[in-house]
Amino acid sequence: MEMEVKEEKVQAPIEKLSSKEKISFGLGDFSSNMVWGFVGSYLLFFYTDVALVPVAATGTLFLVARIIDAITDPIVGGFVDRTNTKYGRTKPYILFGIIPLAVLLVLTFSYFDFSDGGKIVYAYVTYILIGLAYTIVNVPYGSLMTLMTRDGQEKSQLSSLRVAGMALGNIFITALAMPLVNFFGGSNQQKGFVFTAVLFAVVGSIGFLIVVRNCKERYVETATVSHQKINILDTYKHAFKNKPWLQTTLFALLMFVKIGVRVTLTIYFCLYVLKNPTMVSILMPSMYVAMFASSIFSSKVIQKFGHRKANIYAMILFSILYASLMLFENNMTIFIIVFFIASAINNISNGSVFGMISDSVDYNEWKFGHRAEGTLYAGYSFATKVGNALGAAAIGYILAFIGYNANNVTPAVSNNIGMLFYLVPIVCSILQAIVIAFYKLDSQHAQIVKELAEKE
């Protein structure tokens, strides 16, 4: 007599992330900002005041490079979605992309005594290539979080650690970049920028190697099955039907336009409005010290209010505080304090965006049957670079329009720089609040995760 054996489906226990793995993941954003933070904070200044690239050409350069990113980011994201190797889905890109990225950082900040036309061509080639190399590394890195965990609390912790890593990286960049340029180059800023870029490239490469070594992909097999059933065009169609993702991407785009404007203009604002060069080394790092401080409390704020309400409150309060800075230009102590508080509140949105992107991946799997983590994270990567570039490009165009000349800055030019410094971030914040007001995933995500777990 044969006995019928009934096979029972047992759900595997959820593997929790270790502290080492979480910290290693956050280190990726530190490493990322060794490259992109340096580019975003100092490249326009390097072009206009060191390499002497024609100022009007820099605006067009930033825009053209980011239009190319509009194509390359989703392509790289699509490749990530369909990559299956013994090393994982995201890690091969990070591992083999960090060396080209490091080399291109050094080349981007290298000076050659070309004609104006030659300088423009060299700037185009190096800036476009470094953007592509950054995409190849950063899109997979950002996608990694969705493969590590689905737990909302762990996502929030990883998001906060990403913000902390981003903050520490930018603190390192903004506080030490110019002192290092002066240390390595003395009166020769061209030499100083090259050696500083070498140092940042090495530090960033080591950090990404730690990410590859210590972070584990746990949801690759589940994602692999779904990706075998859907072609790349459907992936993109579904992405644009994913309302939470569209809202998050637009919100992030505005966020990075604001960051691009603030970072780019702060140097000029300190030099020509405050007429206090030492404030560059105070305000620039304070933006990122505030970001680090925000990473400590932002996850609790988001958990309490949800992404939608937390961001609306943060954008309104930031706008009020930032506008009040105009009252304190003659009192640097109060100016710095208010600037720091406003920046800390504003940076709630940084941690929130990582969580919203990750939640939109869960929504995509629930709604359409596949996760598409690479494609969806590419939207954030695109927003990062395009937002920063739009901000920097706009400033480049406006500086040319108002007659900016590094050798002769008139009072009218200084006044215009001051107006832009205050007005653009406030307008961006108001637009962010409007966009996020339509975000509805906060109330749905817990049920979505529950249903996905039941299916598995």
C-alpha cells in the first residue's frame, strides 16, 4: 500500500540585516559623493575660474550631458533588472565600474592649455563620460536596497544610513576640498584640483568595494522569475503607470534642482554678497552636517507622519526659515544657525525619497507582477543628475545673462546672485509640497507587503 505524502509549503524565515551590513550599505552613498559631490559642488567653479571654460558654454554642457542621461539611466536600469550572475544582480556593475569612474573623476578635473574651443570639447567628453560611469555604478547600488529587504523599518534605517553616508561624504568634500586644493597645489589651483580628485577617487573606490563585500541580495530569485515573463517595453510602460513612482521621481527632480542651485550658488553668494570667503567653508559643510543630523531623526518623523505629510510640513517650514535668512546677513552667527536648522528640516526629504522609491518597487510587483528595481531606481538616478545639472546649468546661463565676470563683479551682479540664492530654493520647495500632496502610497503599503508575502 502506497502512502500519499502531502508536500507542505513552508515560508522561509525573514533574514534580518546585521549592523555591519547596514553600515556598509550607507558607506556606498559616502563613496558615491566622493565623486558626484565633488563634481556637483566644484565643477562649475573649476570650469569658470580655474580651467577658464567660457561661462555660457557650461550651461549648455550640463544640459546636453543630462539629456544623454535621460537615455542611459533607464537602459542601465533595464540591464540590471535582467542581470543574473553568480556575483549577484547589482554587484558586478559596481565592482567593474568603480575603476573607470575613479579615472574619469581625475580626468574631469584635469587642466590642459587648449584653446577655448578645445576646452569646451574636452569638458563635454569628460563630463558626459563621467556621468555614464556614475550611472553604471550608482543605479545598481541604489537598486541593491530593494533586493536586501522588504521590511519597512529596515528600509527606513537603510534610507537614514544612506542620507548619513551622503551627508558625511559631502561634509568631507565641502570642508576639505579647497584646503586640499591649496595644500596640493599652493598657488597652482590646476595642480591642486587634480591631486584632490585622485584622493577622492581612491577613497570612493575603497568604499564601494566594502559595499560589494558586505551587502547581500536576498530577493533576486523571486525577481528573476517575474522578469522572464515580461519584455523591456512592458517594464517601461508599467513604470509610467506607477503613480507613486512618477510622483517620487518628480519630487526628487525638484529636490535635486534645489540642491544644485544651493550648492552652486553658495560659493558665489559667500564671495560676492556676504563678501566673506571664509563662509564658503562654513555654509557648504553645514548643509551636509545638517543632512547628517537629519538622518538621526528623519526616519522617526517619516514613521510618525508618513512620507506625504512629513514632506509637506518640512517644505513649508524650510521655506519660512530660508526666507528669514535675508534678515540676518549682517549677523553671521544667527545666519549660520537658521541656515543649519532650515537645511536639517529640508533634508527630511532625502531619506524619504529612498523609502518612497523602494515602496514603489513593491507597488510595481503588486500591481504588475514584477519588481523592476533597476528601471525604477534609474528614475531616481536620473532625477539626481538632471536635477543637479538643471540647477547648475540655470545658474551658468543666468550668470552669463547678468554679465558675471570673475575679474569684475559689479554690485548689480551681486544683488542678482543674492536674489537667486533665496528665491529658487523656496520656489522648488513649494513645488515639491504640491507634488507630494498627491502621494497616496502611505496608506496602502502595509497591505501591499502583506499580500506579496501571502503570494510567496
